[in-house]
Amino acid sequence: MGYVLNGEELEVDDEDFLTEPNFSDEIVPIIAEAEGLKLTDDHWTVIRFMRERYQEDGHTPNFRNMVAMLTEQDDSIDWKKKLYELFPNQPARQSARVAGLTKPYGKGGY
């Protein structure tokens, strides 16, 4: 099944991750809807974070590193709990998928 953006079907792998990253904000609501997520500002905070990490590191962080890095940015939030509220289906993987990124390495990236 791929995701359709502006009439073009984007290629996905067998787990519905894009095979090529797409940094367009227009793709995010399309994937989020397929995931059954209603986007909030907190979702967008994590999506922007994941995209930045991908662009800087060439991959996304695993869950433990996500929590640590997000806590460095804003320690007023219990990120471990918040990430599961926002992305209940494996936060490191689901947030990468919704952000329009490719499949993380291993179990949730490095």
C-alpha cells in the first residue's frame, strides 16, 4: 500500500516505512491518519526532532537515546511516558514512520 502525496504514490517497504525519506510536512498527516493518530503540537515536536536527528546523523535514535536527547531539550516532560502516549506502537519506530523517514536500524535505530 503506499502513501499518496499530491497524486503520487510513494514507495514503502513491507512495514509501511517510506523507502526514501520525505521531509515534506504534507506527508505527516497522511501517514499519521494511516497510523490512527490525531496530530498535536507534541507530535510535531517529536517529528521535527526525529527529522533533525536523521538529517544530522543519517539515522534515527533508539528509544533510550530519544528519551535522553528530548530530556536535554526539555526536562519538564517525562519523555518516556509522553512518547508512549504520542506513539503507542513502539515510539522510536512509529515516530520515524510518521515523520516520513526510512525504517530505523535494528530495533528502533541507534
